[in-house]
Amino acid sequence: MTLYKSFSLDRRRFLMASAGTTALAGLGGCYTTNPATGGKSFTGGMDTAKEVSMGREMHPNIIKEFGGTYGNSNIQGYVSEIGQALVRNVERKDLQYTFTVLNSDIINAFATPGGFIYITRGLLTLADNEAEMAGVLGHELGHVNALHIAQRYGQSQVVGLGTGLLALGTALLTGDGRAAQGVMELGQTVGGMTLAGFSREAEFEADSLGVRYLARTGFDPRGMSSFLAKLNNDSRLQATIAGKDPSIVDQTHYLSTHPRTADRVVKAANQAKSSMNKSQPRVARDRYLSAIDGILYGDDPQEGIIRGQTFMHPGLRFKFTVPKGFRLINGADQVQAVHKNGSAIIFDIASLPRGGNAKSYLTSVWGKKAQLSNVEPIRLNNGLTGATGITRGKANGRAMDIRMVAIVKGKQVNRFMFVSPPNLTGGMTKDFQQTAFSFDNLTRNEIGNIRPYRLDIVTVQTGDTAESLAARMPFSQYKIDRWEVLNGRSRKTPLKPGEKVKIIKS
């Protein structure tokens, strides 16, 4: 997390953009020929100039919300090279396409108006070769060339939304617990924003176009289906780690309108069979693995890191620990910890008004409209002071008890919000108290010992097994499962000396 001052939706995971409002008069003439399909598409009057202007305006905000671009010029250039090769074979030549690698560990990619394509470093670690990465970029190019974004703009006008909402890119998310779990379990919506992706038909169409661009460019079109399979397996693993039924991932998405990844895998695979136009299409696994060797994996220490049940932020010099059973999620605006019983912990930071203290901030600023009761001061073991109070709220239509804790540290207020179903609050009180009182300063030694995780491409040696390689990874749970998903292979498949595989190192 970075130093934000508001309790809001994690916008790195879900971005919606205000497209402005337009009078509905004359919308009947706002159709255009779809360059990718040849049919007619209702775009609400969004022309190329408007697309480009909107995309340029949104670009710096997206970069900011996702923690910046990934600071490796070689990787940025490499992704752009592959993207531009695909661009030579798309239908829309009226755009100057740009490709940006975002400094986010979430596995995602998306397109915004005007041909701006984004892909996260998290996704790059999951892909296994150039054809798979090209399939992702091709899918996003499919959304742009089939005018899906412009169609959403037109649809938003027809239904009379006050601000035309453009879904920007849940195109490849498939129920990934890291991306959606905290928000969905808390049932948050902010400022009227609605979480929505492209329609099932649009997603399938983007897959189809992606396969088309792969084949035209000489890439192995099977890269589309093989990556979707990896994405599905990763989603199932994340569900398992979160204590959920992994089979749910195959049945539905976090949005009902989004196609199941399993369906997409089958369709993409079938289309790839009929799109093969080369006896040896381009896969380029060795080149790809060489390019991503050493890429940052997981949290960037500049935005805080999660180690087990502890969150640490070396830049802001603090840490806290959540109880077992809670799963930490590091967001742009806040840190969340969610429990399968419906309880949650939300942490963020705000500025302390001049002359204020913890109690005055809690009652007059943060909890001013919350009808707080049982307000009392607290003193932590490290000498920091704070205040706490309780109130009642709702999530997903359910009544929830909320305990608010404000801890003053210098000119900042460190805020915990502990949320629990009323029938469970009594049993959660001790856990919540321990979390609040675990808040502490990081020492210089602790800061010096924080090391990010990185992807390491290793050469298999005689005697190596999937289990022995997975044992080298710095995780306390699911090591072999993580290794299988990372490499897209079963632990039962024998390793061959000299082949390249991925592991994670600290």
C-alpha cells in the first residue's frame, strides 16, 4: 500500500472510468462498421479522436493506481516488441498502440480507449513462452479492434447512466482470489461504481480475434488456450489457499457475465487447431524465460510486503500481524485481511489534523457519522496511543459489527476497521485486539532483512525432482502446488537434465 487517506475500493484491481454524459438525441445514427467482424456496432458516437483523447487522459492515472510501470526497460521493450508485431496484423490501423508493463503482482491485462494495452508483471511470471504472452496481448487487441470499449460507451448512454462507465479490463481475471476476494467478501461499492466486465460474447470474440492475430503473426495459436489453462489452474490454487472450494472457479466467475475460463480454454483450443498455418509456429520459450528471469514476484517492498500473517512496510516503517485464518491482501489504498467466516480486517492511513489526538480524530473526523459507542482510549505496549469505538454497518445486505481503532504515529493516524457478523463478534474480540496491539515500528535490522521475491530460471540437474525444486521456494504452504502452477506441469512428469524451469527465490 502507498500513503492514501481514504477507505475505498482497491482501484488497482478494478478500474472504471467516467466517460462523461451525452444527450440521447440522435443516438440512432451512432452506428459504425465493426472492422474486426464486418457487422454494425453501436458506439454512441465515440470516434477515434475521442477514443485516443480518453485513453491519453486515463493513462497517467492508471500508472499511478497500479504502483507505476515496472522499472525494467528491457522487459518493457520486449513486451512492446511482441505487441507491435501483433499490431501489424490487426484490422484497425487508425490507432497508435502502446504496451505498458505495470508494477502489479495481480495476474491481469486490460485495454483502455485509444489502443492503450496494459499487462502486469504478475501475468508475465505465469506465462511460459512468447506465444502465451502474445495470446494475452492479442486478446486485448481483440477488444480494441472489435470496438468492445466503444460499444460499452454506447450502451451506457442508452441505459441513461449519469456517468458512462467503461469496464477497463477484467478481461483475463477468472475468479482469482487475490484480485477479487477482499472486495467481493466485503461487498464494497464506492461512489456508485459498479464492477462489470465485458459480456461473455465479447470475451469469446476477443479470444477468437487473439487467435487470429497469433496465427497471422506466426505465433503458435495454441498459446491462447495453454495460457488460459494456466490461468484456470492458478485461480483454483488461489481458491484452495483461501480456504474455498476450487471447483467453484470452473463453474462461475466473480461476475456472472464473465465466461468461465474452462469454457474459454476449450473454445480457444478448438479454434487454434483450425488456425495452424505453419508447420513450426513460433513459441520462443527459451527467449521468453531469459527475458523474465529475475522479475519481481509478489509484493514490491516499496508498497509493503506480506510474510506469512504479518504485513510490513519498510518505507513507512511499521508492521502488524493478523491471526491465523485470515488472508492478507495488499491493496493500493488499504491492506485487507479476510476470513472465510465473513469477518474482515481493513487497515489504512490518514493524516492527523493539526492539534488533534486519537480520540478527537475517531469521534469528530473518521467516525463522525458512524454513531460510535463505547469510545475509549488505548495505549499500546510500544508507547503509541490510540482510541477505539464500535458501531453497526452492513455488507452484502447483512448487519455487521464494526470496531474502529485509530493509532497515532507522528502526524499520521493508522486505522484499523474490524468487521464481523454479530453472532461471531464475541469470539473474534481477542483476535481483533491482538491485531491492533501488534502494530509496531520496524527496526533498522528488520528493514534491512526484507528481501523481495524474484523469479529464478534454473537448469534442471541430474537428480532434481519437482519436489526438490519446489522445496527451495520461500513459502510455508503449498510449495509443490505453486511450482506446478508456475511451470504449467504436473509433479508426476519426469524432469530432464538441461531443461529450464521456474522457481521463486528470496
